[in-house]
Amino acid sequence: MNKGIKASSDDIWKNRVDKVNAELFTLTYGSVVAQLVRDFKNDYQKVNQQLEKMGYNIGIRLVEDFLAKTGTGRCQSFKDTAEVVSKVGFKVFLNVTPQVTNWTSDGKTFSLILDENPLAEFVELPDDERAKKELWYSNVLTGVLKGALEMVQLEVDVNFVSDVLRGDDRTELRLQLIRFLKDEMPAGED
Amino acid sequence: MTIFSFWIFDRHCNCIYSREWTQVLNPATESSGTINAKANEDNAKLLFGVLFSLRNIARKVGDTPEQENTLNSFATAKYRAHFYESPSGLRLCILSDLETQNLQTQLRDVYSNIYVEHIVKNPLSPVDFKPGSKITNQRFIRLVDRYLGPQ
Amino acid sequence: MIQSLFILNRSGGLIYQHDLNDGLNKLSANEHLILAGTIHGVFAIASKLTPTAVKVSAQPRAQSQGSAVNGNTSGLKSIETDKFSMYIFQTLTGVKFLLVTDPAQGDLNSGCDTAENVLRKIYALYADYVMKNPFYEIDMPIRVDLFDRKIAELVKAL
């Protein structure tokens, strides 16, 4: 099944996805973060929250595009969800394939390790001590994942654990399944 | 062509006959199933609701001054329901598998050859059913089984 | 020939209605809302009415590859009447697309498959022109001119 997913997501990336200049993308995101920092007067917690809210709004819309273009069906388990998110989702939208690791024994939490992060290319966090300790530069990703998975009836908690921009050795996102939103599950699915 | 169940609703919106065939998969055993089972009461009400609503939609959207639009069938990914309503308000419904396309002739046959012959023309069987009472006429049940049941 | 398209949000509220041809009666806005709500309810009840014999043995019909898998495994899929047919497509997020067309000729199942393909294309247009519109609020009525135009173009091209 893994070979199948990888091949189809490669094909979708090559042929069915419009592409944009990477520099433009990085600069646009960068200017958003910079403006937020200015607007909130360096209150990095508020910036993180705002980025997550924006990501949530993106995620709830992005998921329909994802479902319509890739034709993915419902995942049978959270493990399947992890595979689809990392191998198809990230590939189609960011052209990166993060690694899925660090599964807990109950299979409800896992980590995504991003080897490269297109949002943060050429970025260096400002030198005041608080930025490196408090700001999660790519926090929009947590919102996107939360929003997208909520639209398919999975409530998940998504957090950054480490970020190379902060001086850690790798960028790691932790996703924890809180519950299935059974009452919102659309009728007619067995 | 596999038929799962057969239902009749009178013009007072009550279910007056329900027949379910459950041994459809194993033709060797005698056909069994339920006739007018109490457990099917809720299903009967749900089915009637669905048929009534869809029939109203069909009329609302498709009626023209020349001709009334009628609901023929609806389908899910698992089964198809065929519907026939007589001008007297008697509603017949068959649930079948998806391969079966059109049972309108069969429904009309059951109505005119079995119901009209053995219930309407039978002076001893009620035509206006009180709520809760069902068709128990043995000949009717046998003929329906022979006509619609697994061969 | 396609007569009209309805889109319902997750709670069954009507968010889009477009008459593409005028073969059928014009309904008022209220009647459209009632129709939408009715279909939403009937969709779920049809799932509950699945005969027990089917639940035991069901062979899923082969689905076309490469497009959005239909999450609708047991809800209402199609309605046939003398004057029109209606087909229903539900996405994994609970959004329903209803297509009203001329009555099906010939094999009902293949008519259903054709309609499903059209609905998948419409779903792709929805994901593009509605979801990506930053001023559109989710679950609210769709008032996006670009979407109307694209739908009309798609239907004309069929």
C-alpha cells in the first residue's frame, strides 16, 4: 500500500497541482509573520495563536480541495490517517514528505519530522531572547492540520515540539488524537 | 434478481402488510422470513415517511398540467426500493437488490391480480383497515409468496 | 440533460441552488429549502432501512478508480421518477451535492455512475471556487459569481 500511495501522490504533484514560485511563497509567509509580530508588539504567544487561527481557517477549506483532487477515501485507522497526511497531504501542498515516528503504544499520538520546511527557508529568528524561546514560526501548520482533520470528524491536538529555527536539531510536530467526532459523522457511511 | 421485502400501506398511511424474505442467500432451504412482524413496525413507519416525502418532492418538482409525476424508485448503494401508488391511495413497495431495474409491472400485477382479486373482491376481508390491523388472508399471503418470493 | 444542482451543508441546510435548464417546475426559495431539508433527512433514513439480508452479504459494486471515493456506502443515492432523476453525492466532510436530471434511460446503475462522475467534477469546482474564496464563510449560502459561471460552463460542455 505504501508504494501505491507514494506513486499516486508523486503523480498528483507532477501533473495536477498548480505551482508557484518558492521565493514568493516564502516571502509572503514571512511578511505575514513579521507583520503579526509588529502588530502584537512582540507578544509571541499571541502571534502563535493568531497563526494557528489562520491555519485553522486554511485547513477547513484545504481539506475539500484535497479530497476532491486526490480522491482519498475514509481512513480505517489513525495510522492510515498519519500515512495519508504525510505522504499525500504534505507532498501535494508543500512537496515535502515528513517522516511518521514516535507512535505511542495506544496508537493515538505520533510525530511528524520535517526534514525541510519551505515556509522557513532563509529565515532566522530575531536575536531577542524571547523569540527563540516562544515563537513557533511555522505555527500555521498546526492550525491547518487541526482544521483539516476536524472536517473529517477527527479531533486532534497538534503542537510543535522542536524547530530548527530555534536551534533544535530537527523540526518536529506532535499530533494527538483526542476523539472521533461520532455525532458529526455524515449519515450513510457504514 | 433478489427481493428482500414487500410492504403495503393503505390510504390512511398505515402499514397493512409487511413481508420480509431472509433466506434469499440459500436457495436450498425453504423460504422463510417474517410476515407482519411487530419488529418491523418502526421500519414500516420510516419507510412510509421516506416514500411519502419523496413522492411529494416528485409531484412538486415534476408535475405538469397534463400529467402528474410519479415516484418510481429510489436506491442506495446497497438496495433499491420500488414504489407504486394506485389511484385509490394504496401504496405498494418492494425492496430489492441493485441489479433489479424496474419492478413497476410486478407491482401493478400484485395490485390488480392479487390484492384486488383476493382482498377487495372478497366480501369477508376488510378493505378499510383500522390502525394496527393487517392483512392475514392466507390465500393472499400464499399468492404473494409465490409471485414475489425466491423461486 | 441536467436540470438543476443543489448543494447542502453538513447540517442539511441549502447553501446553493442553480437551475441550469427549465424542463421542470420553478420552485420558490422556501420550497427549495424544504426540499433540501427533506432530502437530508431521507438520506439518513434510507441508510437505516437497509434490509438485514443485504447487511450480511453485500458485495460492494466496483467503483471507478482515481476520483473521490464515494463515502456514501448506505445513504440514499438516487431517485427515479417519470419526469426526472435525482442523484446524491456526499463528501467525507458531510457536504451533499444533488443533481436533478432528465429521467434515466436504460440501465439505472450506469446512469447513476455517469451522474456521480459529473458530481465529482462539480465537487472539484466547489473545492476551487468556493473553498478558496477567502470571503466565503463555511456553511453559509454560496454567493460566488465565478462559481455560478464555472458550473454553467461545465454543464454546457457535457
